Amino acid sequence: MTEVTDTFDKGKGPVTQGSPYEAIRAIPVRHYGRWISAVVVVALLVWLGYAFSQGNILWGTVGDKLFDQTVIQGVWHTILISVCAMAMGLVLGVLFAVMRLSKNPVTGAVAWLYIWFFRGTPVYVQLLMWFNLSLIFPVINLMPLYKNDTVAVMTPFVAALLGLGLNEGAYMAEIVRAGVQSVDYGQTEAAHALGMTGPRTMWRIVLPQAMRVIIPPTGNEFINMLKTSSLAYAIQYNELLQSAVKIYSNNLAIIELLFTVSLWYLILTSVFSIVQYRIERRFSRGTRGMQEGQLGRLLKNLRMGRNP
């Protein structure tokens, strides 16, 4: 009887002695298209960088104004209005999502009307409407609780908060509704069978499970809010873009200040993207097939580089 043993031929793979079949030599497929496209992209980036470096841009001004006191104040106001408007939108989103899912036709219709109006009109128009509310109602009269001139109440901050927050609430309502509907209805039936009320079931059973679906688009909405807050420039709110306009109105360094603003927006969105990634990781514990994405792979590679 012929003895059959397996050996390994480097470059040709495993070889079986005494076998009548020829060893298979695996040749990796070469993706020339990938290399060509990578070279083209790198060449375009180099050309773009060279073009900007040769342009009439005072890069020293960009660095000098990056931490200017007026710019830093604008950064703080941008973060403040974004956080406040997002918090307002989140609260309104949960409220109107529950109203939309309610079996009460009145509350369902009101929620649908709210979402339809604020999603269907531009946020820029909504900001202008709130800022010019005094043209319709010169005095806010909530007798006997409160009475004051609308101009005194509707400051740029209040107008920006209402315009951004109410608009965001319409989008968050649909996000929360999708998250709630992703939870199996059997969870609600089981909670009701245990004697839990509807609001308690929503708060203790449904929403915690729906957070896995709600968190990713909510993080994206907040990052979008950071950039959308620049529209508050139209109503004289002192956010980041308004701060840059104040500076370049005096020194005429328009492009340089716009580059400074862009750098700050990139910094803010990058920081909050990392925060979003961490939150998503926390709420996705115990689930299969969590997609890390580019940011997740980058952070993982950085950790592996620190801890070989």
C-alpha cells in the first residue's frame, strides 16, 4: 500500500505525495484599476493643493485669526445654539412621534401637520419668520401670566432657537417613529400583560431598545445642526460665520476668514463624530454585525498602534 503524506511547497501550496493530480498554484488577482484610480486621485489632490498654495491667499492670516477672541466667541455661540436647538428638537421629536403613533386621530393629525409644515418649508425662511414675528404680533400678551413687546422677546438667540429647534423636531419625530416601530410589538404586549401602563411601557421597554436605531441618525442630525446654525447669520445671531464677517468687514481678508471658519467647522464636526461613534458603540453592545465604518476602523488602528 502506497503511503500518502502531505507536504507544503512554498509558492505552490500543499502537495500530496503519491497523488496523480498536479498541485494547484494560486496566483492572486491583480487589480490594476484600483492602482490607476488611486494614482489619478492622488495626482488631483496634489494639483489642487498646489493651486491653492500658489493662489493669492494670506495663509498667515488664517493661522493668526484661528484663535482670535471674536472667532472663539463665535465658536462658543455656535456650539450653544446647536446643543440647545438639538435638545429642543429631540424633546419635540419624541413627543410628536408618540402622538403620531397614537390611536387618537386628533393627536395623530396634529403631529402629521407639524411634521408636514416644518419639513416642507426651508429652515432659512422659518428663521426669518420668527425674527420678524413682531410684524404680525407687536405685543405678546399672555394675560395674566406675561405681557411684553415682541421685539424685546424675539432676540436673535430666541429666533434662532425656535427656527432651528422646531425644524429639527420635525425630522427627529420621523427618526424616533422609525426607531419605535423597529421594536417588535410583542414587547409592548408583554409589558401590558404584566400590568404596565402605556407611557411606562414606552419609557422603560420600547425606547431603550429603539435607541439602537435612533442614535446613528440623531448623531448625523446634530452634526448637520452645527453647520445649519450658520444660517442664523441672516438674523444677526453672533455665531461663527457672523464673527468672521465682523472681522473681514474691517480687514477685507474675506477668503482667509472663510477658510478659518471652515477649519473650525471641520474641527467641531470631527470631535462630535468621535463622540457619536462612542455612543453608537455603547448602545450597540450585544448586537451582531456592528459596522464600524471608516472612523471606527481608524480609531481601532490607532489603538493597535499604541498597544502592539
